[in-house]
Amino acid sequence: MPVKEGKYIYCIIAADKYQIFGECGIGGRGDKLYTICFNELAAVVSDSPVINYSVSKVNLLSHTKAIELVMGEFTVLPVRFSTIAEDENKVKKILEKEYDKFKSMITKLEGKKELGLKAVLNSDVIYKDILEKHKDINMLKKKLERSKAYNELVEIGEMVENALEAEKEIYKEEILNTLSPLAEEISINKVFEKMMVLNAAFLVEKNREAKFDQNIHELDSKFSSKIKFKYVGTVPPFNFVNLKIETRNY
């Protein structure tokens, strides 16, 4: 039995006419991205089998790239990965029922960009700093080099880790104090490696982006030997909007 075809929803935009964005729909079939409109709202969709797409790198990239393509022309409300409506009428019902909510969200994001920043410590430099700043750790380290006692090894390990966490908080606070005044909202995400100080997204008005960039460069210059910054600009605002649409409820 053939799989039923539906409409894969990528994002919601403010638009009132049919438009095609390209042939880059998820699934690798060359399905075109196009709008389904209701009044002044539109869902950007592609034809797709009604299936649960696996959370693979290829599929996630297709989903993101489609939204990025639309971002070139519109403020977007990203929709959660693998959201599929059964047909065009269902998409229009969603737009009709959530019209005020979606319009309000688009207005909130208008003229703003999501900018991402990761900050990772240089382990060699930071551990050297810790030994210089914490004389008790340095003294215990020198004692340990002579005795190599297990209990002292555990003790110095705990002291160093505590000092490292304290250092990370100091740097994190300075970075956020420098950048927060320029952001409308901030999303602090989970760090995923030991030396990572910060993993954050900033919602910034476009007219403040140049100043935000400048502040990033100043932080990079100030901490060039201690921190490596990874700065990513103009990505879909997943950290501030990721619409979960339960299509069966419409």
C-alpha cells in the first residue's frame, strides 16, 4: 500500500500570495518549497510522504537549509522538525486557528537576528593561571610530586576542578555583561565539554548587530590567549521560536 502524501511544514511567515522558493524539500526527491496562504499568513511547505523522518544529519540539514532559504526574504517562525499535515486544507486550518498567535510572534521577531556564541578555554593557559592564583594548590602540587600519595592526588584534583569552575563563572559573567545590554533575549544552552565557558544564543536587533560584532571582537582580543570564541551569525531563531504543531488537533 503506497504511503499517503502530505505537506511538510518548515516555517510560518507573513505573506499573502503563492510563492516558490526552490526545489530543496526534505527527503531528496527535489520537491519544491512553496507557500500555502491564509489571509496575510503563510506556511512554507513541500510535498512529502506522511512519515516520521529520522533525526539524521541529512534530514536536519535539509530542514534547516529550507528555513535559511526563506530567511533571505522573510522573518520566519521555525516549525519543529518532521511536522507534516495531511493536506493543504489542514495547513490552512492551522493558520486560521493560530492566526493571532503567529502574527504576534512574527511581529516580535521582525528586524531581529539570532546570533550564536560558544566560548572555550585554552586548557594549558587556564591551568597555569590556576596554579599562579591559588598558592595552596601549587604547594600541594609540589608536595605531591615528592610523595605521590593517593589521598593528596584526589585532594588536588578536587581543588583544581573547583578552581576551574570558579574561573569559568568569572569569564562567563564578563562575557554576558558585555553582550547582554545589546540583546533583546538570551538563551543559555547546556555546555557540552569540560572547557566550555558559554554556549548561548542572542536575539539582537539588526541595527545593533554591528555593535554586537564589535564587542565580540573586543572580547576576542582581550582573551585571545585564554578563550577561543566561535561566533555564528544569522541562523534561524530556533532558540527563541520552535513551533510545536500537533497537526492531529486541527
